[in-house]
Amino acid sequence: MHCLLHPRSIARSLTNVVMMGVLVASLACKPEDYQKPIQGFQTASNTVIAADRTFLGNENTIEQNKFIDQQVFECKPLAPDEIDGRTIITSDEIKLRTDALDALSKYTINLAALAQGKADSSTGQNMKAASTNLQTAAENAGKTASSTPAQAAFNTKFSGPAGAAAAAIGAVAQLIIDHKARNEIEKSVKDTNNAVNDLIALISADAQGAYLRQHNAITSYAMQLANDYKREFDSTPAPDPNAVNCPPKQKGVGPDPIILLILADKIKAVRGQQAILENANPAPAIAQMQKAHQALFAYATSDKSPKSLSDLVTDVKDFENAVQPLGQAIQGLVTAIK
């Protein structure tokens, strides 16, 4: 016997299948699935900003410590203004970079509200604040007194991309505040993408340059200490006419074991810094921050498919993984250089 289904039964079955598909899809992309990478991005961004601030300041510490040690071992006068003269990057110049990263991070996080369809006036105001902070950084770049020609060149280069990103983010913010249509806001978000990426890439490249300068400075410092040790070990040469505090040794007395011990400790400390420095470089983490921003941008302006969510989760996780050892390495570098 054949069983014939009533048309209404078929309709009910089809409806149940469709509803089940919708339920499965909604379960696959729960709100908490999306919130977790956003929280991860925010935490990782805060870590990389703090690391960049400390890492850039470490340039000055290396140069100043090198100068102080050289003056002491050569028995030359030491004045505070001479130490300050070894400054590679000023606190204002460091602030330009970290303020920009902070503003870009806040803008990226507020894309989450757009992706969830929850953008409101507060989202627009948050983006507007990020835009204002970026614009201030762009303007300050032209006013900041530079410690070196390299920093002056960066300030000039920074001002343009920072101003462009500030204007682009400000345009998105205003559309949200004015309650414009979603498609108009998304188009404006797409228009900001190149400016934001260019600025993050510039800051990442700058951090890599800071790493190379520190690497070269520590290498030079290690060579300087090795030469000081050799000179002391081979016995004291003719007195330096500029040395005012160290009387010449008696001929034939030989090296001073206390000085050799001090130099050996310095050499060990510098070699420790060399080992830590590479892991303390924030440039790779900032590059991963750019990639995570791109993934969030893609998700916010896409059809919110499981694939785009999966890409977002993967890229934010890569960002978190890049940042995880960074804080520890930075702390180790600060401790090693004291």
C-alpha cells in the first residue's frame, strides 16, 4: 500500500526544515561567538600600545647607559645635559605613535557595533573622539621638536596619513550621529580602510626601525665594553690628558680585578639584552593588529557569513598569539638594562 501525504503535511514539513535551518545558522553565529574576538582584540591592542611605548623609550636608555659607562671608564666628566643630549626619541614623539594606535584601536572596536547592527549616537561619538585624537596627533607632529633628523622625517611622514585617517573616521562618525542609512555608513567605512591600514603600517615600520637602531646600539655597546675589558686586562695605557678623576697606575701593576669584574658584569648584562631584544620588538604584533583590523572591517561590511566570522576569529587569535610573549619580553628588557 502506498502512503500519500496530504499537501498540508508536506507544507508543514518544509516549514519545519526551513525553521531548523535558520535555528542552526543562528546557533552557528551566536552573539558571544562574535564578542569573544572583539574582547580579544581590545586586550591585545592595549598590550601592544603599552609595549610600543616602553620599547621606544628603551632607545634612550641604551644610548644614555652606553654614554655614562664610557665616560666613567675613560675617567671623563659627566654632566646631566650631556646625558640628555643622547636622547633618540622624545616623550612627545612616543606619544604621537601610541595615541594614534589607541585611536585606531578604538575605531576598530566600534566597528563591532556596526557589524551587530547596534550603531547608535554613542558609537558615533566614540568614533568622533577617535577622529579628534588622531587629528590632534597629526597636528602635533608638525609642532613637535625632533631629537634627530630621523625623527623629524617620521613626523613629516606621519602627519599626512594620520590626518587622512582622522578625516575618514570622522566622516563615518558623522553619518552614524546623523542616523544615515546603513548602506551609506558601510560605504563610508569602506572608504576609511586604506587610510587606517596605511597609518597602522607606518607605525609598524617605525617600530621595526626602532628595533634595528636598538640592535645596532646594543651591539656597539657590547663591543665598547669588550674593548674596555681588553684595555684593562692588557694593563693601563698612557694616561688620558682629558681624564681628571683617575690617577695613572704604577707601571707594571697590571689590571685591576675589581674593574675587570665590573666590566664582566656589564658584558653579561648587555648580552642578556641582546637575547631579549628580538622578542621585545612590537613591530610584528602591530602588523598582526593591522591584519585583525582588516578582518573586523571585512566582517562589518560583509553578509556576516560563518566564513567571515571564522576569518575574524583566526586573525584576532593570531594577533593575541603575537602579543602574548611581548609583555613578558618587554619587562625582561627593562629589567635587563637596569
